Amino acid sequence: MISPTAVLIVIAIYFSVLIIISRVTSRNSGNDDFFIGNRQSPWYVVAFGMIGATLSGVTFISVPGWVGDSQFSYIQMAMGYIFGYIVIAYVLMPAYYKMGLTSIYGYLDQRFGNSSYKTGAAYFLLSRTIGASFRLFLVAIVLQQYLMEPLGIPFWITVALTIILIWVYTSKGGIKTIIWTDTIQTLSILIVLIATIVTIINYFDWTLMDAYSALKTSDYSQVFFFEGGWSDPNNFWKQFISGMFITIVMTGLDQDMMQKNLSIKNIGDAQKNMNTFNFVLFFVIILFLVMGAFIYMYAEANGIGMPTRMVGGVEVPSTDLLFPTVAMEHLGPVIGILFLIGLIAAAYSSADSALTSLTTSFCIDFLNFEKINDSEVVKLKKRKYVHIAFSLLIFITIQIFWWINNEAVISALFKVAGYTYGPLLGLYTFGFFTKRSVNDRLVPIICILSPALSYLLNLYSESLFNGYIFGFEILLVNGFITLIGLFAISSKK
């Protein structure tokens, strides 16, 4: 096992670098710098940093574990991502730039009205708060087990320190700081990814051709699944279409991800950023899957059983814990420390931008920063209070997850938060592809009913649809129900 003291020293150095970057980038920063970086962010820096922001802590530890059950089928979804990012770059972003938006939900205000606007922003605040808390919660558990618990530090202090560190380096510079700290975090993730692959290749004494042959002949290398039909969760078309729409809603309709793009000075550079990021992310995902296959091979060669965890009071195997277990307990102290840094980087690169985007959305969409005549000093003070409030809210939400102490319930909460993207998909689809107007006051009702109906359909899908189980495609169902509801309350302009 790695010495907790050594890990603390490395982590202290890591965060010192982030804080130094924060101090340099946040000099003389105002609200425009915090919200959109004064629209001066270099597109290539944003593109590289977005890799880390997209690969959350959950993805970092989960994707390698998925290889055991679904082989390389995730590539099918990643291919869908490619087309989703193209839609974002050439359909959504030009509209955002043309309107000069700081919060992307301002589109709903201009297209439909105030009720639709507030509904879309509220759904973002809800889903992003739960999502960011869930991701940090999973990372905090790993930190607690391998670092804080041996030092006798309770879980609530682990969480508090985690959030305080995020607040320290984001509170002043906001998005202007994050686009630079994200580059360090992305670099950290790529280093542990490549180092783990190289270490396992050296363990087996493989050449690159040997590694390729071992991967190709293993039980983990199947990429395309066409034969199982739509009931198969790995079906190509099911995953490809889901991947495309997941990207559109969870990037293109999400203030967290789009805020970085809106900090770039013009639409041309923003599209360069999106296309470059799109290309690089695809190959990074392939590397994660390759690493996952190698980890399974290493575990089999060394008799390492599947780790377990408690779910609803029952101990069950957990593929999510395979990468942490192998990295922290079997590949040596260097990989162990790199893994922790990579895990923290993946968690923080999504959590810091989430905290900044939550603050931005609340200030712009609910406190009306762009419409009120308060001085910059007053706005700055309000923004700091909002930033602190969301930090506390995330801390409280993580503590609630800890008190529940039932991973099945917590995962269900996270999935429920995902239902809130369906109404956004329906709203933006209706707005972009029709010219009809809606009864704005009824839009919140439609946007509440659609995820509720989708959840019920998902709950009883096996009995209603001859054993069919919805996967990611429930998002499309949710968006379609919203779309039907909007047509029902619409009229020609």
C-alpha cells in the first residue's frame, strides 16, 4: 500500500499548482471574466481542457470496468458522440453566438417566453447539482478509503476539504481560470492512462505488436454488435443513436459544457475547438477501453478476483472498483499515486466547471445580472454569495448520499436527474425546427409531466413491451413526449 503521507504531499503539490494558476489568471477579474472569460479564451486550450471535463470521475473508474461485460461496444456510442458534436458545432453554437448569450437558456426566453426560460434553467440547476454531487461522492469514497481513513479523518471533513479547494481556485476567476486548470487536469488523466497501459505491457513483456495481438484475440475486443436486436443493450444502432442525442443534450444543451465554448471570441474559433475536441476525445475513449482490457488480463494472470461492495445490504461484485484495486494495490506506488491524481483530476475538472456554471446560471437566469442596473461591485458581491451557496449545497447533497448509505438508492437519484434533460431536448428541438409559438404559462406543466411519464414507462417497460428494457434511449422518449406536449399547446405564429 502507498504511504498516506506520500499521497498527501503529491496532492498538496498538485493543488498548489492549481491555486497558482488561479492567482495568475484571476488578476483584475470581473463578472464577465468569471462568466465567459471576456470571450478571449484560446480555442486550442479550451479543446484540450474539455477532455478532462468530459471524463468525470465516474467515467474514469467505470469505463475500464465496463469492458468485462460489454467489451468495446462503448466505441459504438462514441461514434454517436462524433455526430452529436457536429450538430452542436454547426446548429446550436451559431445560434448561441448570434444571440450573444452568456447563459444558453436565454434562447428559451427569446423563443418562447419567461416561464419556458426559467423552467429550462431550473432543470439545469437541479440535474447539475445532483450530478456533480454524485460524481464527487464516488471520488470522495475512494479518497476516504485509501487516504483519509488511515489518517483517522472522518468522511465529512474529506468532502469539506474537497469542496473548499474547488471554491478556492474558482471563486475569483471562474471560467477564465477553469479553462487553464482543465489543461492540467486533462494532462494528469492522460498521464495515468498511458502509464497504466505501459506498466501492464511491460509486466507481460510484450512488444506493441504482441499487445495488439493479445488484445485482438482476447474476450474483450468485440466492437460492433448487430445481431442482438433492439432488446440487446449493446445493439449498434441503439448505442449510436443514444450516443448522438446524449451528446447533444448533455453538452449542447448544458450550460456547464457550453460555457467554455462561449468564452471563445468568435464562432469560427469555437467550431475549431469543438471539432478538435471531438477528434481527440474519440481516441482517448479508445485508450480507456484498451486499458480496461489490459487490466482484466492482468487481473486474470494474477488471480485477482472482482472487488465487491455493499448494495442494499448485500455484497455484490463491482466492476467500478477493479481499476482502483489493481492500480492502488498491485501496480506499484508510482501508478497508485498517479491513479489518485488522475481520479482527483477527473473529478475536479467536472466539479469545478459545474460549480462555476451553477453560479453563472443562477446569476444570469434568476438574478437577472444582464438586465438589472446594479453596479459591478454589488453584482460581484452577489456572485460570491451565490458561489458559496452552491458550494454548501453540493456539500449537503453529498452528506445526504453518505447518510442514505445505499448505493442503489443513490444511483437511482442520479438517474432521475438525467430525466431532466428530456424536456430540454424537446424544448430546443421544437424551437429550432418549428416556427410555432406556445402557451408559455403551460410549458412548465408539460416539462414536469414528460419526465414523470418517461419514468413510469421505464419502470414498467418489461411488462408493457414484451420484456423490452429501456437504456439511454429513454432520453429520446422523454424528449418526444415533451415535443408532443408542446405541439398540443402551440399555435401558428
